[in-house]
Amino acid sequence: MFRPARSGTSNSWHGTPHWSTCRRPRPSAPASNHRDWVPEEVRQLGPARMLETCYRRLTSEFNSHESSDPAESWVAEDQTVGFWIRRLTHETAIHRYDIEAALADPQPIDPELAVDGIDEILTVMFERGRAARGTDTAPEGTTGDLVLESGGHTWFVRLLPTDVEISREVSREARSAASTIISGEPHDLLLWLWGRGPLPAPNNDDDGGAAAELRRRLAAST
């Protein structure tokens, strides 16, 4: 059974339509026009009913498929229902945090989920924005190599003038040569990557500006 992260209160327009408007897997749907993807009957619902109705429809759709079943996505190598289960789980976790923060009671994101969220924003969401924008118009700014470490996992990020390279493999030499190393608890690092929190402290600094440039490019891409 599909069970996303706890969604917090249900009476927020920000958290409700953003993920819950019944974006169901459509294996045979054409990719040309999604402007009217929100059903008219959903548009007429209030926030609480929208969340309840669409949560029920979405989870029912996920539960009726294997994660390996085909479903359109923007990642060429992952056209599966599992892609959307992962994407909407992280969407829910971040906006759950937003809602709780607005109520002055933010709860930490589960460490295992946050580690996968770090991987997703770097290897999926960042790539999506870059592909949509095109490298010809990518922002030019600070360059450098960064190493991100959290929860026993490591990512290597190379900022080029108009592109970026990301890898889950980090050699000892690459780590030693990196201009910036960012480490922190999974929750803290994930929130920083999504612009919800400060650069994890106290063991990190950004003298060369590479961390700020990474955040700037993430903001432009996500």
C-alpha cells in the first residue's frame, strides 16, 4: 500500500492543490498538452475536500499498479509508476514541513526519506530544470567542485560555467580537491537544498561562493 509522508493540516491552499490534484499515472497519454490536467470537478472543491478526495484517488491509483508499470515522466530512463510514487512522497514531505512551519511547529523529516530526497533534488529535479532551460541559457556564475555528505551518503557536484555534473561516486582525490565540502544531518541538508533552511552549521563555510551558487542554480531549476 502507498503511504506518503504525513501531510500535516489539510486546510492550506499551498499544500493542497500543488500535489493532490489527482495527477494519476497515464501510461497511454500523449505528452503534448497538459494545460488542463486539473479536472474541473476538482477545481470546485475547497482545500480540505480537495486534499481528501485527491489523496484517496491518487493512492488508489498507485495501489492498483506495480511500481514498475509504465507511466510518463520527464526522466527518460525512468518512465514508471515508481517514479511518481517517489516524486509525490518527497513533494508531500516538503510541503508538510511548510505547513507545520507556518503553524510554528515544524517536525523533522525522517532521515532515510531525507537522504533519498537529497538524491532526488540533485539527480532528478535539478536535471529537470536544466533540461527545460537548456544549457545555452544556463546561468553563468561561480564554478567549483562541491562534496555533499549526509546520512552515510556522498554526492559530487561540479559547477561549470553553463552546466553542472553530478555523481554519487566520490573518489578520495576528488574529495581532497573539492573547493567546498558540505555535511549535515539529512533533514538540515535537504531543507537547505530546497531553500527552507540555512547552510548546515557549524562545520561548513562558503568562502568561495560555490554553495551559494549551487543554491542559486537549484532555485532557478526547481
